[in-house]
Amino acid sequence: MILTGQQLDPVSCNGILVIGDPHVGSRRPGRRKDAQWPLPVLAKLERCVSIANERGLAVVILGDLFDRPVETDEALKNQLIRTLKTFRHRPIVNVGNHDIQHTTLTDGDTLALLGLCDVVDVVASSAPVVTVQLGGRRLGVGMTPYGQAIPTDVRGSFAGVDLQAWFTHHDIAFEGGYPGAVPPFAVEGCDVLVNGHIHKTQKAVLAGRTRWLNPGNITRQSVDLVDHVPRAWILDAAGDLEAQPLPFETNVFDLTGRVVDAADGSVVAREVESAFVTLLQAESPTELKRSGDGSIVRDEIEAKFMQDDTPDVVRAIVRSLLGEAVERHARS
């Protein structure tokens, strides 16, 4: 089902399994070096199924179920659907920025298909979603998708609940601000707010009565997550999160250009500057179009390396920076 304001029937369970941003996709992230992708992601989801079913848990996915709005690999979609359908409680999925081509979910997005086919319940509009019975306590659950305003007051969203939780997918300034990030704020009537989108586990922040939590992704896509431990989390009747280990390998990133032998700083700086001057010379429309995948810039830089006999350590740094730039361009 795709929810645009309507609530689901009440659910009775022993807790809520919270799954952070799986980013399921057939395209392997640039620095991952797994031989078979996306098997590590699917293995984590299968472990989540085991945890949820063994412990009688409802399931919430914090957004970015898919890495791209349109997943073209039919075999992968079928495999994912088989996994999702084995949850005893149908997963409730928030809409993340990677799930949509436009500002909101549309029929052109793969996630919409899973919702329409009742594989998952997709929350497409910010609203109260479901009342959950956890033992002797009642928990009201609401959600706000990416790009929609987080409510400042959720009082009256549910009748007769002991606790109110809200799930979001936003840029939240947990540890220091950065451009565009929203500082945690008091949401009237909300006891706990659980956020997706930010990839690393963050320290809890208390704003008024609202405790803001960010458990982090189950999929490590970029090298800045090399120390992140992928986990699922169980939200209990008190609004606390309990970590659940998931299978993962530690050495999954190509760290070329990140870990290099010591080199003279002035030499490295001069060589890097020289190499990237070449990047700025890709000015014609044809070249810019071709450089969308990094090809023209890569060719020019490699030629510059040969001409100047650039040290290997500098080549590694420049190639690393170019790879990251291309990857960011592909995600934008």
C-alpha cells in the first residue's frame, strides 16, 4: 500500500525493528571492492528478517530502500521482493531521497511498484501511520518522507497512546551544523524521533521532550564509513533503541589514495595543483558532456602524468579525488 495520509490497522508486536537506509542497487558503490554486489546488502536484510520473525517485531525501513529511483535489474528486484515478503509483519518504508526521481514518490519510481503490490507499505506523505501495541503500552508511529516538513506539533495524532514516535529522512545537525542541516528541535507531543539519511550512527540529542536518534545505515557505501558498524535496531516500549549485529566484512573499501606513504608536502601540493589545472581545461560542450563519467578528465590527467613523470603517490591521490568526484556526480 502507498500511504498518503491514511493510517494502517493497529499492530500488536514485541517491538519495532528499525533498518537504516539499505540502498539496494545493482551498481556497486565506487570504492567498494566486493566480488559480488549487492549480496552483502541482501544478506543483511535476510538477517533482519530472522531477527524480526524470531522476536515478533514490526519493521520500519528509514528510507532509501533503493540506491536509485529506478532499479533496472529485474532479477535483483525479484530477489529483494522474495526477501521482503518473508517478514511476518509487512515492512513500513519511509521515502528517502534516493527512492524518488522528483520531489515526491511517483509511479515512475521502483519503490512505488513495491507499495502498489503490497510487498511493503510505503509512506509517501508526512502523517500519522499506525498504532502499535507493545505489551501493555501503546505507541503511535508517524513518518515524514524526504523533502517534506517535519511537524513541530504531533499532539492529537493518536488517541490513547502512551508514547509517540516519529520517523524522518532528513539532513539533521546532530554533531555540529553544516549548510542546509536542521538542528534538532522540540516536536510537541513527540517522545522519540528516529532519523535516516545520515549514514553514520549519531549520539542522541534531547530537544524539549523529543529525543532525536540517528542509528545509521546498514550499507556502507563510501570510504568515510570505513569505521561505521552496520546494525539494525529494536525500538522498545520505552522508546529506547537496542543494537542488533548484522553480518559485515571490515576490509571492503579500496583505500588507494587514502592511505599512502609519506611524501614531501610541497611536492604533493604542487603536483596535485598541476594535475587539476588540466581538469579546468575541459570547457567545450562536447568535452563537458563526455566528462560526465570522468573519461575526458581522466585521459587528460593520465597524459599529464606521463608528460611530467608524476610520482606514484601523487597519481594515487589525484585518481582517488577524481573517482570520488565522478561518484558524487553520479549520485546527484
